[in-house]
Amino acid sequence: MPLHNCIKHTIMVRTHSDTQKLDNLYKRNRNSSKRGESIFIESDFQRGTEDKGVWSPSQRQTFIDSLQKNYPVGILTFVMNEESEESCWRTLDGGNRMRAIRDYKNNMYVDKNMKKYEELTPGEQATFDSILIPCQWITIEPEDPETIITEMFTRLNTTSKPLSQGELCKAHGWKKNIFELELAKKIIGDKWSSFIVGYEHETNDLREKWLNTFNSEFKETELCDTLACMTGFVVSARTGVFSHFDKKYSVLRQKFITVHEYSAEDTMTVYRKLSMFCDVMGHVYNKKIFGKVTMGMVPMSKVAPIWKLICENEWSPEMGEKMIGFYKKVNESTECRRDYENILKGDGDNHYGDNKVKKVIEHINQTMS
């Protein structure tokens, strides 16, 4: 193969490195009107809450102490999307370090010497502000793959705590242009804002039904678990394929479409199926059978048999009567519940693959025939 044909398929990320004075990074985060100068710590790449991240007070103090002792603290990595009108840098790796610098200079906590920044001598402040920190600046171009940020983010993340499925979904949706992620955010609400416009009536109606069914409002966790679960509902509802009902990022990402590709029919299909799900669960939901609802989300493995029929358009009034009658028996009969749970726990785990769920549905049909 000619060399030029190989080169054109190679992703060449546009990047440059330099060192920045600590005070310059602090000021660029606080305020900069110059195009391409502002740095946002908050971004869809970062872990934990937007304000606090995931570091403990002790970790922040240790980082500041490392700076004061001129210990190596790693490279801060920033990224800019050339398509964005904001033209600002967002923190790809180093959000907790940037927060630690910001909050220390804002006198929000003391260092290991029990001093706030304002309590340092002028000379100590000048020395601290002049510390040089290595930085890497990455520019994302329109032709770059949609997943490039997520891939860089996961490879940069070297902490012992693995990334959650929700954090991976959050990072994938950094451009706010993935239909399933944006619709999931719109449905969840809470801390999320969505680029999906309209459908306020459908969203409000669904949230009210969900609250009445599970007695729990949608709330997002620090690890974005609610986003991962709801995205599983949205993806499988849109495609009509139960195997897409998952919260694993590796499964979901393969079916994502952009906000430019979806139709109003896609949106209404998702709302219709989720509304039907609430209607059915309103008749059968019982904590003993379906488990605890966390942040508005019911365990996906426990509702999988019902959702499979709904998402694949196999639900019928006859099947509905069987389901309602069956779960009533499960609630009333210890023996019936034991048989049901044995099938759910088949293979010794709580996965809810298609074959296992089919066995559950067959069991329900046989029991209620």
C-alpha cells in the first residue's frame, strides 16, 4: 500500500506543550476575555461533582505541599473544540489539581503548615505563584472521530479507581450531540441540561408517572450511574432490541446516533415505551420483588423481563394480564418467588442476558397458562 494512503488514515492530534506559571493558570481560570485564553475546570470529562471533584481535603493539602516543595506533579492537559463558539480550553486531565490551586488561592483551606494563601508572606506568595507547571494543549478538529476525547480521557486516567460506565458516557457526550445521551439527560433533569429541544409535556408527564410508580425522583450520582442506566433504556427503546438494554459503555456506544440523525418519531418512540413501562410497573412494582430504587432507577436486571417485551414491541393485553397475575403470585407465594428468583440467578450471577430473560418469560407463560 502506498505510504500516503497509510498516512491519511492516521489520526494526528494537534498538540503542543509548554510550562505555565501557577498564577497564570489561576487567572485564566478565573477570567479571561481573550479568545482562546480562558480555561474551564468544569467539563464533561471530569469526575465527581463540578465544584469539588473527587479529592479529599488531605489530597488537596498534599498536592499543595508538593508544589511548595517543587515535587513533580504531572502534566495538566487541556482540550479545545475548534467547532465551539466558546473558543475556550477545557480540562481533560488535571481537574482536581486545578481545583486545588483555585481553592487554595481563594483561601478556602489551609496547607500542611496550617496556613491559608493569604497568610503567606508576600515573598512566599510570589514564590508559590511563580511555580512552573507543565501543560499540554490539544486542539480537536471537525474531522476527528467522535470518540477521540473519550479514548484520550480513559488512557490519561491513571488512578486506581476505574472509570464508571456513566463517566465514560458523560465523556463521550462532550460535544452535546449524541441523541441518546441528550435525551437521557433531558429525562433525568437534576444537574443535567440537554440540547434536545421541546417535548416538555412528554418529559413532565413521564417524570410524574415515574415518581408515582417508584416513589423516587431522578437524581444523578457522582459517578453518573443514572445517566448510564437511562441511556440503556433510551438506546434499547429506540432500536427495539433488548440486547441494547445495558449500562455498559462498550455496548451503548455502538448504537449512538447524533442529534442530527434522530427524528421526532425516535423521540416519541422512547417516551411511549417508557410511559408504558411506568404503567405496567405501577401494577406490579414491589420492593421485595424488584429491589430498591436508587436515585430514581430500579435495578435493570429485575425489570428486564417486562422491558424486553415493551422495547421489542411484543407487549400485548394478554401478556399484560399474565405478567400482572404472575407477579401477584410471586408476591404472595414463597415457593413461586423462589422458582422465579432461581431463574433470575441462573449461571450464578445477576446478569440479564437475552437467553436468561427469555427463560423468565417462558416460565411466566407456563405458570399462567
